Amino acid sequence: KFSLYLDLTVAENIEFYGGVYGLGEERIEERKKWILEMADLKGRERSLTGELAGGWKQRLALGCAVLHEPDIVFLDEPTGGVDPISRRNFWELINGLSEGGTTIFVTTHYLDEAEYCGNIMLIQAGKIVAGGSPQQLKTEHIRNPMLEVECDDVIAAMELLGKEDWVLETSVFGTYIHLSVVDEENAKSKTGQLLESKGIGLKRIERIMPSLEDVFIHVVENK
């Protein structure tokens, strides 16, 4: 649930939380200017918070959370329900705070967002299953070549490829298939031959850097 008061204006929410954190009037005014600029809310000080779009609400909430310049901030799925552009802008704000010395703990189910973090803990069914930096997770858990396949009829192709002994793992990523394979060149050749023999058009197959989603799937399936 959104954490601020929907029936207060943008300025009123900032002033209220400034008072809760024990800031003086002069300091609240200074921080209010910073929040309005940071959240791109200049000119909307008198707008009701409940009338703001999701991305603006989240930025305002972040501003109120760091109003008193804390050393540590906990953010629980901060970009849930916002559009991709707002998500990216929000992470730029988080990175700026981190570079300024604030420690930020983030929970997120968007693994592409976790790439922005310095240290990650992957959790499955309430238990930590892996941890480390994005690069550590990828190099320690995905040691075989990872191929991305672009083809027709992705689901049928994945079912076919998953039965082959030269394919270790298969997963769908949007309209592509990710394959963990034993031998890169052999897998590329055999994939093309197999799909062609079944009348499935192959558009592209190439080696890629594993994503954190690849890591998560690998860790969970090999527990």
C-alpha cells in the first residue's frame, strides 16, 4: 500500500514527515525544495497526493523517506505498478542516493532491476539460495555457454530442444529461448538442424552473457 497520505497535498506530506523526523522549519523548507526538484514535482506542491500518477507518487515517497538524510533506507518493491520509464528514473534516484553514501536495501521481483545493486541475495520459498554481486552470481553459477535463440514457434522449439542431451537447461525469455549447452559450436549447429527438420524457422542463435533470471532459474532447478 502507498505509504503517504492521499488526502494531503504534496507539500503537506513533506512538511508532515519533516515534523515527524524532528526537522526545524528552515531545514524542512530546504529539503522540500530538494524533494520537489528530485521528484520532478515543481509546480505541483498544492496537488493532492492521491491525484498523482504512480511514478510521481513513488518518487515523492522516496523523497519523504530520505527527508532527514538517513544512513540506511529500506525499500520494499519500490517500482511495483509503475511504467518502465518511471522505473528507470526511480533507479537513477536510488543510484544517486547510494553514490551519496546512503545504504539502500531493496526487495524486488524484477531481476533486471537487481542488476543495479552491488550485492544481491536470491530468495526462494523464504530461504536464501545464492548471494553475491551480479558478476559473481553469473560466473559462479553459470559456467556453461548460454545461447539465445530467436525462432518461430518458441514453445514448440523449446520442447524439442529440452529433450536433447547437448542442452543442459532451457527457458523462455520473452520471444526468445535461452539455452545452457555443453559445447557452443556443436549446439549452434545441432539447433539449426533440429529446428529446420521440424519446419521451425531459425532467425538467430548467438552466445550471450547470462542474466540474473538465468542464474535464478539455474539455482532453483539445481537445488
